[in-house]
Amino acid sequence: MSFTLSSCSVSSPAVGVGARSQFAGARLNARHACAARVAARPQRGGGLRTQANMRPYTVRQGDTLATIASKRGMSVADIRKCNVGRKAAAFDKHDTNWEVKIGETILLPAGKLSARDSEIIGGITKINEPRVYPTRKGETIMDIISGRNITFEEVQKINPGVNLGTFNNGEKLRLPPGKYTTREKEMLQGCGILPPETVNPLSGMVSGRNALYLVLGVVFAGGYAQYYAACMRYQHHNIRLWGNDKPEPKDD
């Protein structure tokens, strides 16, 4: 999906100097770290700074404009302003009844983090090492691994002695590196913690039925190449296609 980005300036809410909890301080540090990474990105041209400050957000079940905005210290008007210029007619800034739909992708300022975003960032020390995942109340191990393409054996190996069932007390779980949900990837890439993904141009060719066609094509091409080479040997060296190691029978 392509976006036409417009200038989006969102004011950050004031944060008290004396944080009331350790988590509040950690959240603020994560927010500042993300904003610093985004601001430090080199600009390639006059109009690319706005792109660097934006990130995609895929709408999930239960999301509304109001909940997305409130979790990140924004207003609904801020989100609308960041998405003005999109081709979707529903993003008309004059349409006050517009609401997001599940699976739809919108743009958010990269430095605007929810409490959950800050928790995810706080569990990552190095992107090529296992990370600490803060579980949610009622979340099961299958809920966690199914959306991240992780096998049960993988998570069991790096969590010895941990009861991998249902989590109810905010347990910390180690997850393999490079395994993220779509929402986590969007947020971490927008903050510059993860590099942007590259797309393999052959990925569409080697999936599903196309993979079978590709294998059959390679087999056919290889067989034809051998047949052609045998024909050329016969024409130039009078070597038969088959039975070359046997002498020709002589007529009596």
C-alpha cells in the first residue's frame, strides 16, 4: 500500500519530572529513545524527513481511532492530520464519522508509543539475541507463538523450567530473535530498532503451486539440455545416444 504523506506535527503531552512509578520512567525513556533514533536518521532530500517520522499501523480487532490515539497521547484529529492525502476516500478530513477497519493500515508518528510498545522495546537488548516478552493476563503460549511463527520447541529450549501454559501474573518469557507480530514489526521498524524489510523478488515464484511448476520446469530444462548435448555429440563425433560403449554388430 502506498501513501501520500503530508506534514504531520503532533504536540507531545507534558511529562512530570518526578515519575510516580518505575514503569512510567521506563516508558518515557523508550519514547525518547525511539524519537532520538527517528530524528537521527539521515535525510536524502528535501521532503523525506516527514516520511522518516511516520510509520504504518495495522488496525486490529478492538481498535478505534479514539483508542489508538489515547494510548499514544494523541487526539483523533492528530491521526486524521497524519493521514490526509491518502487515496482512501474515508480519510477525508471533513468526514467526522470515519472509523478504522480491521486490517486497514494507517500512518502514525514513529515516536508516539503506547504503554505496550514501551514494554516490547524494553525487552530487547540486541536484535540478534533472544528478547524478553512481557506476557498479558490470560495469554497462552499458543497465543504468543502462533502469531510470531515460533515453534513450541524453540520457545521451550530457551525457557528451561518455565511452565508454558496460560500466563496470569505478568510472567516474562524469552522469545527467539527476529520473531515478531506485524504490529511489533511496524512499531520497531518505525523507531529504527529493526531495519526495514527487504522483499525477495522470487518469493512469489517459489510459493504454493508456483513452486511445483518451477521444479517441473527445471527438470524438463535439464533433461532437454542433456538430450541436445547427446544429439550434438552424435552429429559431430558419430557417437550414438545410447549404447556408446558397445561395438556395432558386423554383418556376415
